[in-house]
Amino acid sequence: MAANQPQQRTLISAAALNRPRGKLIYWTVLSLTVVVFTLVFLGPLYWMVSGGFKSAQEVLQNPPTLFPKDPKPGTYKTAWSQLKIARLLFNTMYYAFGALAFQLVFDVAAAYAISKLRPVLGNLILGMMLATLMIPAAVLIVPQYLTVLDLPLLHINLIGTPWAIWLPTVANGFNIFLLKRFFDSIPEDLMSAAAIDGASPLRTLWSIVLPMSRPILGVVSIFAVVNVWKDFLWPMLVQPDTDKQPINIGINSLSQGVPQNVLIAALAISALPTIAIFLLFQRNIMSGLTAGSLKG
Amino acid sequence: MAATTVSHNKAKRGSGQSSPRGSRRRPGLPDENARAGFGRRLRRDLQAHAFMIGAVLCFGFFSWYPMVREVIMSFQKTKRGETTWVGWKNLETVWNDPGFWPAWRNTMQFTLYALVIGFAVPFVIAIVLNEFRHAQAYLRILVYLPVMLPPVAGVLLFKYFYNPEYGLFNHILHFLHLPEQAWLDSSSTAMISVVIAATWMSAGGATLIYLAALQNVPGELYEAADLDGAGLLSKIWHITIPQTRPVLSLMLLLQIVATMQEFTNVYLLTGGAGPENSTGTVVYMVYQYAFRYDSFGSASALGLIMLVVLGGFSGLYARLSRNSD
């Protein structure tokens, strides 16, 4: 937690930096890095946003223009309606937050039961859940697809329904691992105190465990949303209907035959929501993601 | 299809339902449970299993059962709804497929390039950023910005940049008086182009993780090294890298396993196979078998080979980490 202290000693000592030569090198490297990073990481995004304002000819022009000659906001409007972006964004949110809800309810309950209620065979089930972490996701794509096509015992076809995206995300060994380990760190005294007061396991989970678990729930939530947001192959297989596709697949399948400038405008719009969310909550998102992956 | 459902039931019974049945046979846990009556213990146990049922069912349907089915399907063939046991034939078909070795070559190439670029670059960025006393937050946000793009936006944007006629990259090369490239359209540059795009989109995540790890390196070590007159590179080699080794090796393994499963970038940038099949990866080949040629048996057999290879990487990692301790 001493991470953000300003005077933390790093590779180069403060004394070396305060020498005239050290100062010169430091400021040269710093300004070079700032310029290069701005070009490399912000440049493409600028090119995307400005490209959306260019006309169909200008976007394919050689040499290119740095600023749109005659900005056309109409391209964004065309992109919005032609690629049904509102629909695609809604679908993405629907899948992401649905997946989040199912993961929070089922995985939290299971991890809590394994960690605190310690049922018979709990450790065996935990081991089997964690074993799934060893299996690369791509290996299971085909049998998973066939399972969703015809759910065993129930014989339901989930293709084209949101369940095909929501339910498989619950089978996430990493969530169970993170949550179980966090719950293990909650003192047993608290649990027995609640039990003596007559609280049921559900009540204990709701009023004692969950309020203490906010940091880990944040990490799990960010992962849940980001995973759905980033996924490509699975939603492409289980959502063949363009009206139900999330943004990643929808834009790709609707992009055929669309003029380049309209496509670029569509990409810019699709990038906007997450970029905005990121800039607003960047501190939480960045610390959540690093904490989660490091502890994994 | 119809015949495989028989195996479903068997697999399901093994994983999902064994727990409540087992709870009656085996004694409860020691201490507090021993004092509780049999009925109470049973109730508590049933309650706990009720908490787990949602996750267990999801794991059963979408993880454990597909794992079993993956193995079974590798040895089966389904033709016009009739499933037959064909033994090693699927594996032979896959092995003798002229696309088998190219797919592995392309996958290895992707993994190797991604290691050289995608593993080293974020670490170097993190080391440099960690030295800065100014603008660090700004640079951190910049590096992370592409990670927040939906993959399709980043990938299709790069596809536009790579266009040999009007793409940004050839303009830049032209401006610098360097030879223009065919990028995705040439078999010699297609894969590296895919890796560059993939790295741009994902470098931020690894950079942040390395930055966090660097901040846990004790400063006294550097002070001691200064007293010994150690140079910058020797400090990195003898202090920074050993101190961050657990994170580095974990990320290395994660990256190898992730890049060996490459599909999205290749599929979106080159349509999958690429010029002269220079970018078709193993997962793309699995996809082709299953969803183009309807050959789920061959797809599963190839998946099984992949599982063995990637399992080897995990084993290697486990041994390496044990040896280094």
C-alpha cells in the first residue's frame, strides 16, 4: 500500500537526478516519452475520430489530411443508423450486466458455502472448479457449442438466447478462487457471533460477509464486464442473428459493403462508452485489474 | 447427435448429483459439527449445497461436461445423425492434414513475436514509467486507453492503417522515405502486422501489472547497489528482474497460453488464413473443422492435441517455479 508514496526509491537515486546532467537527461527522456506515447496511443484514436468527419473520398485520399477539410458530422449519424449501433451497444450492455449478475449471485454463494459452511465434498467440488483453470478456453469451444445447442437432460437449445452468454460465464474458476480466498480471510469469530445471534447463513452472507467484501466484488465485477466486452469467438457462434449480436460481432458482420468513412465513424462511436467510463473511473478500474491479476 | 446424449447422462450423474448423496454417508466435519445433532448437520449441509447449486450446475453444463465430451468426441464421428466410434482415426486425419503443420507454425510464430514484442515492451515501458516523477498518471492512462476499446474497434482501425494504398502506415513510411510495405497482404509481413496490432491493444494491461510489481521492489536494494557502484543495466539485471520474477514468470505463462489460442485478431485482420495461409492458427483450424466442414470429431481431436501441448507448458511452468524457489 506504500505504492503511491512520492519519495519511493527506484532505479535512479534522487541525488543523481538532482545533478545538472541528471536533470537534463531526465527531462529529455520524459518529454520524448510523452511525445512518443501521445503519438502512439492517442494518435490512432485521433485518426479514428477525425476520420469519421471526413468524406468518403477524403478518407481514402493519398496523401491524407491531418484535419478534415469539410467536417461532416452527418457521417456519424449515418453510421449510427446504418450499423444499428444503439441496438448493438444495448445488446453488449445487456449481456455484460446479465453475466455480471449471474456471476455475482452464483459464484459468491458457492465460494461462501465452500469457505464458510464447509459442506461435505466441498473441497472436492472446489478442486474440480479450480481444475478448469488448467483447460484453455479455446479447447472447449466445440463441445461447449454442442452443449448449448442441445442442453443435456433438458434438451433446450440456447443458441440465440442471452442464456448462451450469461450462464457459461458463471463457470469461471478464477472467480471462485478469488472469492473463496477472500472469504477465508474473514475471521471465524464473526461468523460464530452471527450464528449465536441466530442469523441464518443467508443473513450472515448478506449483512456481514458481503459488506466486508466490497474490494473483491469490485474486482470480480470489472472482470465479468470486461470479459463479455472483449469476447469474440463465443458470441459469434451463439448469436447468429445480427439483431442480437454484441458490438464486437455486430460491427464486423454489418461492415461488409459499408463505406470506409462510415465504418470508421461507427468504430469511434463504439469506442466512446468504454473510454468515457474508463476516464471517469480510471483509478478504480486500473487498480482493480492489477490487484485481481496479480493475486491470481 | 442422438447417440452422444447417452454419454451426457453418464457424465452428468458423475459430477452433479454425487454430492448430496455423499453427504449422508460421510461423517461431518470435526469440532462444532460433531456436537451438533445428525439432523442439524444434515440441514446445514443441504443448505450449503443449495448455495452451491447454481455454480455447480453451470460448471457441470458448461465446463466439466464439455471437457468429458471433448475427449469422447475426439474418438467419434457423426454422419447424418449417426455417431460411431472411430478410434484414433480423427487424430490421424488431423495429423495428416496438409494444414496441420502450417497452423502450428503460424501459432508458434504468433506466440514468439508476441513474446518478443508483447512481453518485452510492457516491461520496458513499466521500468521507464516507474522512474518518472512527472506525468506518470497521464502516461499510464495513455498506455491503458487502447485496452478499453472494444477489440473490433482497435482491430478494424488497424486494418484501415495497414491498407497498402491509403493506409496511415504507408503514408508514414513514405514520409520518412522508407520502402512501403504490403502489411497484411503479404505472407512475409502479415503475421508481424497482426502481432503489432494485438500488442498495441493489450500492452496496457501488462504494463500496469509490472508497474505494481516494480513498486514493491525494496528501495534499499538499489541504495546498496549504488554504494557498490553498480550501473543502470546491472541494477536492472541483478535487482529489478530477480525481484519481479514471480510476476514476470506468471505473466509469461499466461501470455504463452493466451497467444497459443489466438483467433480474434487473425480472423478480423486477415479473415483467418491470410495470404498463402500465413496467419491461420490452430484455433482457426479448429473453427474451420467444426463450423465450415461440420467435422466435430476432427475439431475435437485437434483440440485435444492443443490441450496436451498447452498442458505441457503449464507443467513446464510448475517445474520452473519449483526449481527457482
